[in-house]
Amino acid sequence: MNDKTIYLIGGTSEANRAALRIEQEGYRVVVSVATPLGESVATAVGLTTEAGRKDAAMMAQCATGLGAEAIIDCSHPFALEASRQAKKAAAIADLPCLRYSRPPMPDASGPGSAGTTVIAVESFEAAADELRDMGSRALLTLGTRHLEPFVEAGAEFTARVLPLPESIADCRRLGIDAADIIAAWPPFDIDFNRACLRHAGATILVTKDSGREGGIEQKGAAAAAEGAAIIFVKRPPDPGAIHDLEELLARIAGVIAAPSTARERP
């Protein structure tokens, strides 16, 4: 191992894969995760973690204290605030910052098959409005962070969430009936997605562009098989994001080797 430390903002499956691959190149990697779940998954594959939610100042302090040479933002594509804080942290600590993200859907219009109705929207609020206006029941496969707009819109839905106490508590806080919650652990195959649609009595599946890692292809195939329409929340703009792991490694080597005055800055 060399003496170069990377501070990596994690919490996703691709973040763990990236961290392991970076370690193979001889770097020391410390993965910052916000939740106990993220910590347990990362440590299970042998990664060194630093757990707890952090703002930019706290991230910068941690990165500086570790003697990090760079900050790598591998947060979820929809975790906009985490990315903002990572960029600010890099600026505070005067460190280069690289963004690595899972590839988006090749077709930004959505995961539909031939004959499947796909409504692509720019936000969760727009998705909730579409669902309310359609007057149909949906299966929401968005996690718990994005459920509030659908509750506020008065939409009819069943929410599929992780089987964690905090997920169920979030649903109950929003007033979602227990009968309208499916708690299950991914990955989900086509048959399970179809079963969820049938259980929910849903004719619409609401999902977001979470890429292959998020099971988007299986969701699209299940909706097509059940004759369900899809409301598809497009990924937020992510300028400069790297989607290829080998490119990330090359960029890390470049920014660390460069003189400090020539390094990429956020």
C-alpha cells in the first residue's frame, strides 16, 4: 500500500465496489457513510468506514485529519445534498474532488418496452402530480425519502421500502397505512416485481433512474408483463460525473500526481 489516502463519500453498492478497486491500486480508502446500514454493508466487504451524517465542514475536517489527498463523491445519483456537501468540503479542505456515479439509463425517456406507456418527468413532485391526475393506483419503488410529495398530492399507492425500522417509521409518520407498505430487501427479480404490482392492485409503477444497480430493467419488464404504465423520474443533471471505474482510477492518479496548483478543484 502507498501512503496516499482517499476520502470516499459512500453508502451505495457502486461506492463499495469503487472503494475496493481503488484499494487494489494501493491507496488507503476511508469510506464515509451516513447510516448504520451503509456502515454494516461496507464493513462486511472489508472496507474502513467513518459513520455518521456530516455537513461540509465535518467532511473537510475528517478528510484533513486523515491526511486525504482527494475526496471522491460516490453518493447516490439522487442524493443531491450529499454531493453539494462533498464539493463544499473539498473546497474547504483545498482538495481535488471527483464525482463517480452509476451509469444512467441509456434511454433517458425511461425503461419501457414496446407497447408500454412511459411518462418521464423531471421531479418527484411532477411524478406525484401525474399520478394524482391519472386517478390510478400505483406501486412506488422510490424508497422513503421521496414519498412525501405523493402523500401531499393525495395519490393512491402502495410503497415498497426496505424492511428497516426507520423505513417503516418514516411511512407511518407520513400517515401511510400498514396495508399500503411492502417491506422487502433487494435485489428484486421480474417475478417479484410483478407480484408486488398485483398485490398493490397497481396499474402504474413509479420508479426513478437508479440504473441497473437499482433494478430498473427488472421493473420495466415487470410493468410490461402486467400491462402497467410507468412514471419515470429522470436523473438530476450530474455534470462532470465519471461512470467508468477505470477512468476514475486514471483521474485519481492524475489529480494526486499533479502539483497542488494544477489539481482539479470542485
